[in-house]
Amino acid sequence: MSRVSKVSKVLKVIKLMRIFRILKLARHSTGMRAFGFTIRQCSEQVCCLFLFIAMGIFTFSALMHSVEVDQPGTPFSSIPDAWWWAAVSISTVGYGDVIPVSYLGRCVAFGCISFGIILNGMPISILFNKFSDYYAKLKEQEYTFSNTERTFQLRKRLRRKFDRCFEPPPEESDDEIHFRPSGRYSEYDYNTEE
């Protein structure tokens, strides 16, 4: 029975992974392609950002634990609890489920939150500039491609009309009336009387 439950859990995870199929739509979306390009181009900055976030989490959690460990009723009973608090504070989510008790702990919390705001604000300008530049290039390429395609189709239509204008008219004789079939029937179907 436990084997069946393990298999069902694996199947649930596999079913959940179907949601990643939505990423296939990125080929049809200019914004998604520009976002992917921006992340690839700014991979060093993004990695550096994650490194600073990790360093901030470890530093501020250790500070908070060392300041609050001796306080009665403190929620920071272990370093992993302090990691959770630091991650939530640096990301500026701030659930409020864990708060410092002492004044010194509140000063550390203020420093952690300020660090998170500054850290989250710095790469936005770099990422936005790269994104907007590449997005503008993609839009220009789409516009140029669509205009070129329209011009090509217009030339093709004009060439056909021009060729039809200079086709020699069909020869008409006075003694017979010719019926020109259109579409489904061939000339053989109309000339069977002979």
C-alpha cells in the first residue's frame, strides 16, 4: 500500500510539471523573448544579486540570533529560524510571524530591511535598460519584417494584374459562339457536340 502511495506522489509531481508547457508560448511573445534574453545577458548581475542576498541572509540571521538568543520569549531559538526571518525581511515580504523582542534586535531588523530595499533596487535599472533596449529591437524587427512581407505580397499582386493586362485577348470567330467554362468543367465537356 505504501508503494502505491509513493507512486501516486510521483505521478502528482509529474502532472504538476505540465504547467511548464506554458513556457512554450514564449516563442510567440515578444515580451517573454525579451525577458529571457535579458536574463541571459545579465546572468552575472543576477548571480551577484543572489550571492549578496545569501550573504545578507547569513549575516543578519547570525546577528539576530546572537542578539536575541538570551531574551525571554524570543522566537529566534535557532539559527534556521533566524534564516527564515532574514530571508523574509531581505525580500521585503515581511510576514510579521517572527519579530525581535529587544531594542537591539529591532535595530538589526531595521538594518536588514534597509539592506533588502537597497539590494532589490540596485539591479532593477540594469535589467530594465537591457530589457527595454532588446524589446525595442524585437519590435523594430517585427515591424520591418511585416512591412517587407506586405511589400512583397503587393508586388506579387501587381505583377499578376500587370501580366493579365497584357495577355493577348482570346481570338473570337464570327461563325461560332464560344462558351468559356469557369471552374469545374473542362472544355471537353462543352465541345462534345462535334
